[in-house]
Amino acid sequence: MKKQVVIIGCVGVAIFGLAYKRHLVIDVSRLSPVVVASVKIPHTVDELIAIIRTSDTPISFAGGKFSQGGQVAYPGGTVIDITHLNNIVAFDLDKKTITVQPGIRWRDIQQYIDPHNLSVKVMQSYNDFTVGGSLSVNVHGRDPLGSLIKTVLSVKIVMPDGSVKTASRHEHSDLFAAALGGYGLLGPIIEVTLQLTDNQKIERVIKVMSLSNYCHYVAKHIYHNPRVVFHNANLYPDDFEDVLAVTWYATDKPLTIQDRLQKKGLYIKEKLEEQLLRRVSSLKKLRQIIEPERLKKAEVVWRNYEMSYSVDSLEPLVRFPTSSILQEYFVPLHAIEPFIKMFKAIAHEHGVNMLNVSIRFVPADKETVLSYAPHDVYALVCYINVPRSFSQQKERAWTQALIDAVLSHGGTFYLPYHLYATPKQFKKAYPRFNEFLAIKKRYDPQEHFANSLSKRYLDI
């Protein structure tokens, strides 16, 4: 008996020692922790390059850690936290361009350029994300321009040997197309030059309609309309039949809100509403009644104001016993209604607690190798409440069913979220993955850069 106790004690000490020497990297959902060998935090580009040159484990990169499936870490690898590389390198008022480091947050860029009455062209709806993270997933927003790459003029990327390459549409164009939306697998972007646009006054217009009427509405009022600055629609759970379309048009009308940027707050009201929505299903129907009434009030604001929400307003008061995750599906324009029919059936069959589904129009992206929108699509951004469980077997099952549904209509799914998709589903959704691997082999032959996404889908 004493021998057994000693053995168990030794094993416990060994496990404790291993955990002590290693680091746990946790994303915003708290559902996909990754144990890594080390986390490095460089404060200069030279420090970053030195880490890359001397590391003997696979390297991945982390910013705000808003990706939700381990994309920022590789098991047993090295994570480089880029948040201290957050400087503005150059700004050209006449050309309306800005060059920044990857750890800078969008809100910091907004605060810098707003006095010059300039605005970011494409970003997420919330401004807490790092620019490097946004580039790595090639984000889109609510604007009709499409994905972030369309505003990127050039990037500088560190290679495995520590050298730096400039990539653009005219120089190392293959690296440019693979690194944008490449999840850090080609190396860290240490600088990006972005094309800015003018800040302007915008007016909110809302319309409530059925899903079938919404498709006609987009074709007539949104598609290729130069006055549209932002557009999205809320598709209300759990019937998924009624749509609230929210469009912001350029205007010369007087402002109803004078602030140029939103101020961060405690968001107690928003957090309470979100917490109740997770627990009380009947409140979804009540929200469907209240929200249009609240939003129909006339509102004219600055473009920058409408682009300066904080993700803190979505953070649950507590993430136990449940947590909130995001998923996103991209559907060809002609297939939105039949897909939603399948989407609804799967959600009901599996008892998926959808809190919100936001529809965005995303124009085609023909540039990035891992493009989620190779043609014009509707994006369905799903905000979902799930049990706090490390197994996530049920979530994996209904996610794979939803992915099969979107693939059957010629659509895709977004990769920054939980890695529930099968490798087969990934390869069908991203048919240029072999081209991506060939480019990676060209620039990173020893597979120096890796993460959990590449481990699952790209055999790295």
C-alpha cells in the first residue's frame, strides 16, 4: 500500500511540475485551453525576430485572443504575444494612409485619425481587436466593401530565418494572398499599411420584413448602392422568419449624437440583458418586439461613432455553467432561404440556444487563398449559448450538421471559431488549401509557424 502511495505521489509531483513549467493559453470563450511550452512578449521587432531565430518549438501568435478554437496556440509550442508591438509607424494625411504595428487596437487608430476626420474602411463591428488578429482572419464588417484585404496596401512579414519581406499585390503577391487570412502560418505581420477613408455623417434606417422579402430588399436597396455605409439584419431566433434590416446611409442631416467616438463603459444593462437572454427563451420573442421600436428613433451619427463599439458590451457577467461562442456561415445569395430552412431544422432538432443571428452582405474576395467568400455571399454571424464543457460533443455534432448544410448550397464557414469541422469539411469549404500549403512550403519549409488550426486541418 505504501509503495502505491509513493508511486501515485511521484506521478502527482511530476504532473504538477510539468504544469508549473508550462503555460495555459485560454481564448475568450474559455472552452479551448492549449498547453504550450512558453509565452513570449516582445516589446520591439528586434526582440520578436530574436525569439523566432532561437525558438526550437512551433511558433504561433496571439493578440486579443478573440479567436475561439486554439488558432493562437500550438500544443507544446511557443506563443508570441504581439500586443506590445502597437505603434503607429507612419501617417499620410494627403494619401489617407496609415502604417501600424500588429498589436495596435482599432480603437487606438480611430483615436489617432478622428481629429483628421478620417475613418477605417473595414474592421469588425467592435474596436477592441488587434489589427494583426484582424489581418490573420481577413475580417469583414458591416460595410459593403467586403473583407479587410481590400484596404491593405502592403505588409511586412518576418520569415523563419528572421529576415523581413514586404508583400503586396506587386511584390511577393503569393505571400500577400496567403498571409491575409492565413492565421499567422506564414509568419508574423510586423507592419501593415492601410488605406483610410473620410469620416462622414450617417443616418440609420430600419425595416422589418420576412426573410423572403429581405432578399428582394437587399437587391433593390443595398446591393451596389453608393449611399450605403453599413448594413446588417437581425434574423430572430427561434422561428428564424422575421428580419430587422438596419442600414446606415450617408447624409447631410444634423447629428442626433454629437460624440465622435463612443466611450467605454461598464455595460451593466447590456450584460444583464444578455444574461437573461441566455436563460429565458421567451425573452427572444420579447426582444423581437422591443428592438424595432427602440431602433426606429431617428439617429444621425459620425461614421467613427458607429464603428467604435466595445466587445466588453457582449461579455457575459459570468461564463459558468454556460459560455457564449460565435460561428459564421457564408451562403451564396440565391441559397439563403433554403439554407435558413435547413439551419432552423438543425437548430431545433439539437436544441441549439441561438441568442442572435446577424446577416451581413459580403462581396466576393478573389484575392486571399483561403477565401471564405469566393463569390458574393450572405454571412450569418451566430451568437450561441453553450454548456461550459471541455468535451463539446453535442456542439461538434450540430456544427458539423450545419456545415454539411451550408456546403450543400455551395457555401463556406469561418475558421476563427471552434475547430468542430472535420478535415473533409474543411477541404471542401477551402478547395485552395493545397495552394496555401505550397506557398507555406515555399516560405516556411520547416513548418516553423503552426497552431491548433493547422494541426487539425493542414497536418502541420
